[in-house]
Amino acid sequence: CSRPQKVCLCPFLPVHPLKVSTCLYIIQHPAEESRVLRTVPLLAACLPPDKCKILVGRRFNEERYPELATVCRNPSTLILYPGAEATNLEEVAVMSSSPSVMIIIDGTWSQAKDIFYKNSLFRLPKQVQLKPSISSQYVIRTQPTNTCLSTLECAAVALSIMEKNKSIQETILHPLQALCSFQLQHGAQIHHSKEHLLKNGLYDKPMPKNKRKLRRMELLVNNVKI
């Protein structure tokens, strides 16, 4: 896990990489590389190297990334990105019997949105989303809403659905739970979502002057999907 021994997460990782047929392509925004508490390294440590491929960047075109372009053009490839055009992953998994490839964008919501809309390759795969049925356990990082998940959590839920194996989710979330526990023991605070803070009058930062950002906050408070 590459962490100091007193907060080592290796005992919480699976002894052997999980056997999965689904291959993940993690498209990581460069800013995520410098974050101390990022979750993708934990995800990679749970899976075989050939089932978790990480590509770092903002712009991805066919000339520079021919392998990725081939993957995006494959009819069985999925991209996990919520929206009006997305199908619930559970529905897709029921109809799928062959090994699939799934693309997941790793970054803040604004960074992920920028990557998704400014790279035409990512509009080629079938767009899927997860049902907002669980709350994030990544409690040491603030999420926009109560149902927003970290990259590791998205991957854990998605793989358990695609592989039809609930234990995969539990195994991948185990090191995340340990990470949060260690951080809380060493002075970190539980971070409620921005949605929770706004609804309960606990948001202590100045409200944005930008009308678009202010409108997004109003939508959060009123339970409108954004």
C-alpha cells in the first residue's frame, strides 16, 4: 500500500488479487496524483494488473491513445458516468454474459465532467450509472451529495454487479474503511456532504457570488438531481 508501517493497509487488502472478468480503465485527472488520500491505488492493489489500467491526463485522442480508442469502439465497453442518457448498470448486467470493459473517470465532479465532455472517445461506449442506494463510506473527504461515491466505491459496486458477486464489493471497501478509521484516529474529522451541511444550516463558508454555483447549491438543498 506504500504507507508508513503504523498506518499500513496491507493487512486489509485481499491476500491474492480478486479474480474478475471485467477490466477497468481508470481515466485519472492529473490533480488526483498529488492527493495524499486518493483511493485508486487501493483499488489497483485489489485487482490483477491486467484488470485495472490507469491512464492519467485531461485529453485523450485516438492518435495518442490507440488502445483506448479501440476499447471505446468495442460494443461491450461501458462508461460509468451518470446522466439523462445513462442506463442503470443493473439492467445492463442482466443482459450481459461476456466479459466487459468499464471506463471510470477519477477526479472531482467538475474534473470528471470536463474530461467526459471534452473527449469525444468517451461518448462512444454505452453510458451507465449506479442507483443512488448507498451512502459513501469515504467520510474523510467532502462529497457534493449524500449518494456521491469515491472512485474506489464506484468500482466496488460496479464490479460486484457485473461479476454478480456481492463479496467483491465488501473486499474492495475493506481497505477504504481501514483508511478512514486510521485517519480519524489521527485527528481527521468526519466530512458530511455539502448537501447535508446546506440542509442542516451547517455550511460555514461564504455563499458563492457566481449565479451558476449558487443555483447548484439551491438544487442540492431542494433534492433536485444535478
